[in-house]
Amino acid sequence: MASLADSLRARGDEDLMALLRMRPDLATPPPADTSVLATRAGVRSSVARACEDLDSFALSTLEALVLLDADSAPVTLEAVAELLGAEVTPQRTRRTVQDLRHRALAWGEDSEIAVVPTAREALPAFPAGLGRPADDLDPEAAHAALAELDEQERDLVTKLAGPRPIGRTKDAGRGITADEAATPVQRLLAKGLLLRRDTETVELPRQLAFAVRGDNPMGLVEPEEPLLDLVEHDRSTVDSTAAGEVLELLRHLESMLHLWSEDPPDVLRSGGIGVRDVRRAAKELEVDEARVSLLVELAVAANLIAATDGSEPQWTLTYGADTWLASGPEQRWAPLAKSWVELPRLPGLIGARDEKDRLLGPLSEELRRPLAPRDRHRILGLLDELPGGHGVRGADDVAAVLAWRAPRRGGRLRDDLVRWTLREATALGIVALGALSGAGRAVLFDDAGAAAQVLTSALPEPLDHVLVQADLTVVAPGRLEPDLAADMNLVADVESAGSATVYRVSESSVRRALDAGRSADELHALFRDRSRTPIPQGLTYLIDDVARRHGRLRAGTASAFLRCDDSVLLAEVLASPRIGELELRRIAPTVLVSPLPLVEVLDGLRAAGFAPAAEGPDGQILDLRSDGHRVRGRAKTTQQATLPAPPGEEQLAELIAQMRSGDRAGSVRRGSAMSPERGRPSAEATLRLLRDAAVQQRSVWLGFVNSNGVSSQVVVQPVSVGGGVLQGVDRGSGEPGRFPLHRITSVAVVED
């Protein structure tokens, strides 16, 4: 039969272009002719890579071809269909074999199908869970032997007829006769129904496995992908649910940034972040550690947190974090979501252990996986295929479909990766209710700006009011306007969050607002103007009481000073046993000074039960709250997977034209060949032969190396030779060309 090279040579240009799109590694470097292309298509590594793109049934079909020894002699389509089982139609088998032909894994007509020899090496050691055939066991004898087995022997044979046909036993190395056999293994060995692989391993003959499996010789074969269990939702419901998740994620991340702005965690020697820091953040944010771990990975990926330099580095907010905190929710979310989609890491591995039984934490190097972005696109792309408004019921269904589509991708983490991706995408609002949200679809297929615009329409309109309760709680029934949200975060503490946020006003929160420069009148006006419910007397009394005591003591820098119009109060401060460490001393009836920094003086007085206020040089209240340290963000260094990129259309057309030219050059009869000198023809001899060919209008065969270092063969009709360049017409394409003489490696006149 024809070889793979002959089969490829007979294909049209469109078919070859389709092959190179499916297997881009075949085009690098450009093959000189079709024979080189066929050789590459049969290389084990290339075949294994091509098998990664095969679905479950295509792999089963390829295994059937190998079981029929199509790598050594051609087989018929009918034999392949029979081996795949009664539940597979011949039409389905024919379509799949044709797909294998398109991928250059098989070739030949239906009556003589062959596969590349390395297909056997690229497939499992036991295709379809079948062992070697026994030399002296035909199908009829196998069925007869199976019928004569006792219950124990049949149970053992049935087990070995499953996914793995081998078993370990000490009896494999012993020669036992039928009379001596006492165990099922010994009896099967004595009957020749088990094969010895080595002294400790036995193997079930293929014919006996066929007898056990009956109408399904290859076991369970799935000709079609599993059906997804879908749940119908309204699109607006999906988008609004996703928007709620977005707001919750942004709130948690903002809280974590504020927490670490004041007290940044240390960078571990391994480059990650400590478990204690994660637990502390989880406790402060009232979320689980997995949520904090994801937030940490997102913050670093979006360049909101970076490690400082020095001997004791810390994870510190970047200058870009301040811009992010001042932005609207849609501008905050879009770069986070885009960074996650392109993140070459697996946050889902956090909490697992490596080969040395070490716990994997956030930001550890072991989480790096260059192919993670490709896998995320594949998983979320499946959700994009669903009808509008439909979502999957569970991650297991998605894992089953993707496992059918590409069984050889993902390794041992294949199904876990699906669950992790959907869980993280749901937390980010890319997925909601098992469906891809509108904003999530924009993140996958558009830029961050477009995703932000889509999210804006899904977010609820910000509210300009709150509801003050009698128990000093304040309810925000939805997303607040940015200025109102900032005011509420200043004057109250978040007690619970969700679709409605509950704040609690306390003495400490009111004092925090007063410390920031707000007056009691401003706080009263805030609640009076923004509350849709009456202001309870308790809140009014609380604000007035705290404001009355606040600021009676005035602190400044001397390094620090403390002044008060009430000399009795200053005497009480000096008499307090809890402020001795502040080293205060009186310099006037109403003024005390301290050598300690102002912040330490204020903290010490507050710890002793006093309520001082910081005073600036102009006598006004001074806000001394720390904004934390900032560092310059690091440049993104996303490690991309080293997969060959599909060549462009023009590049493909040029590559195929070059192969065609090489095929024609290889098929012509050559004469008057140059004798190489030191591996290449001399310049004088080359010039003489080429000039004679131009005068006589005869074609020449050239061995040529292009500017990329790729060697090829071409038949040229010389037009002129001069200036170190041969100008001629390619006999294959009819296009004119220039061939520098120093790149010509061999030359010969073409015989007519």
C-alpha cells in the first residue's frame, strides 16, 4: 500500500493546511518536502502530542487499530468496527478514522488502513486493558475454556479482564502441573489460561478477555460525549447573582489590603506567605482560609501587593493599590478577573502537600503551572457553549464532558482542576448559578475595559441612603455611593455583609470619626440627611457624649506636648499610674510635654482611659491614621507554556509551496552533478554550470539553505547569474526568485 508520505503528497493544499493547523509542531522548522513532513508526523513525541487532542472515542479507535496491528500491516474498517463493539455504528467508526487520517495518525482506504508505528508507543501499555494474545488459543477454544472454569477461577479471570490484565503472584515463577495445582492461579497457569510475564507477574491472554467481554471486546467505549445536566435561569438572574459575588469579593479584598497596609506580613524564605498571617486575615475578615488564599493570589497577580527588598522583606501594598482602592467596583473587578484568567498558577493546590510532605501555601513556587490559563479557557469555554440562560448543575458533569473530549489532558489533577476553576470563577463573578455571566464572557473574549462596561449594567444602582435602627445599627439595603460608603466605614464598623450590609455605631467608631477631623455637628448631619428612618435618641446621645469628652486633651509634638485648659484634668493624667512610661512632665499649668512620638503618647493616654485628640500646628484636629507603607509594583513576568503556535495563513501557504517545490525537485532526474569540494561545490564550478544552463535554457536542481537556516530543494530555470546571485524562475510555482550563491549547497542539471 502507499506510505504516509505518498498519502500526504496526494493531499490538496487545503488538507495540508488543516493538518498543520491541528499539529503546528510539524511546521517547525519548515519541512523541506512531504517526506520530511511524514517523518515528523511519525515521531513519538509528535504522535503523543497529537493524541492529547483526541477525544475518548478517537483514542479507542486508535487503540483498536493498534490491537489489530495496523502499525505493521493494513487492516479493514470492518475489523475496526467489529472490535469497537456492537454499540458503535460503522458510520461513527468511519468518521473517526477519517479524523485520524486528517491528523496524519492513520492513512489508507477503508480496505487497508494503517497507522504510524509509534502510535503503539504513544498509547498505554495495555490498550483497552487487553494483554498479549496467546499463540495456541483461538476464540472458540477461549469460549470453551471459559465455560469450564469454576467460580473462583472465573472471578479471577473476570477481574483480569478489566482495566488491567496483569496480576502479581509468586506462582508465576513456579512450574506446576495440573495435578499439583491447588489455587485458582495455579490451575489457570497449568491450563495455559494465564501467561507468565516474569517470575512474579501473570497476564490474561487477549482471547480469554474477549470471551469474558462478549459483544464489547474493548470494554466500555463511549462513541458520544456525555450529556450535561442543565438548569435554566433567566440571564438577568445570572448576571445579578454574579454582581453580588463581585461586590463581596471586592469588599473582602479591600479589607485585606487595609489590614496589611497597617501590618504587612513577612515573606517566607520559600517566597510565600505564612499560615499564621493567612489565619489572622481570615479571622479579621470573617472568612475561611481558602478565601484569603485566593485573595492573596489575586492581589499579587493584579500588582496590588508586592514583596519589598531588603534582608527582611514583607508583602506590602503597591502604589497601584491606592488607585485601585479609589476606583469604582467595575474598574476594580476587571483587572482582577483578567489577571485570574491569565494566571499561570493553581490556587486550588493551596493546602495540599508536595512530594516532601510540605504544606503548599499561597504564593509558593510549587503552585506555578504554565498551562493553567489554557485549561481555564477550555473549562469556561464549555460553559460558553451552553444555550443562553442555562447553567450546569454540578462540576462533576463538566469534568465528565471535558474528560471525554480530551482524556489525556490534565494528568492526575484533571477533574480537580475543573472543580477548582469553577469554584474560583464563581467567587470572581465570572460564573454564577453554573452559567457564564455576561461580564465573565467579556473577560474571556474581550479586554478588561469591555468587561468593566458589561459589569456596570449588571451592578445595582448605588444608594444614597441608609436605615438607622434603634439598637445603634445602620442598614445599607444595597451598594452605597462611594462617598456615603466611605463615611459609613469611618463612623461605624461592619457587623455583617451581603446583599444588605449592617453597620454598628459604637463609642470607638465615633471617636475614630472625630479623630479623622469630623465634628459632632457633621456626624449628626450625616445621619440626619442620609437616613430614611428616624434618628434614635441613643445615637444622638452617643455622638454628643463622645464629642464632649473628645479633644479636651490636646497633644502636639515637642517631641509631643499635651495641653488642656482644665489643670485638674492634667493633674489627673500625671497622677495616673498607667502613664508613667510616657515620661510626661509639666512645663506650664496647662501644658505637659513628652520626649516620645505623638502617636505613642496618644495610644498610651487612650489605653489609660483618657480621650485625647491630636492637634496640628494650626490648632485643628489632626488625622494620624497610618496609610501604611507602599512599594513600586513589580513588572508582570507571566511564564507562558512552550507550545508551538499555529502558523498564520500566509506562512502556511508559503510553507506548503516550499514542500511542493521540494517534492518536484526530489522527483526530477539529475545529471551533470557538481562534485563537492569540502562539502560544497566551488564557486567557479557553480558559476560555470549555472551560466551554461541559463544560455542553454535548461533547468537546474539546487540544494539551498534559506535565511532561517532551513535547507530545501528546488528546481530553477536560471535567467541570469551575477553579483553573487542567481536570478531564475521556480519551475514548480512559476514565481521568480533570487538565490545567493553562497547559500547553494549543491547543484545539478535536470535531465529532460
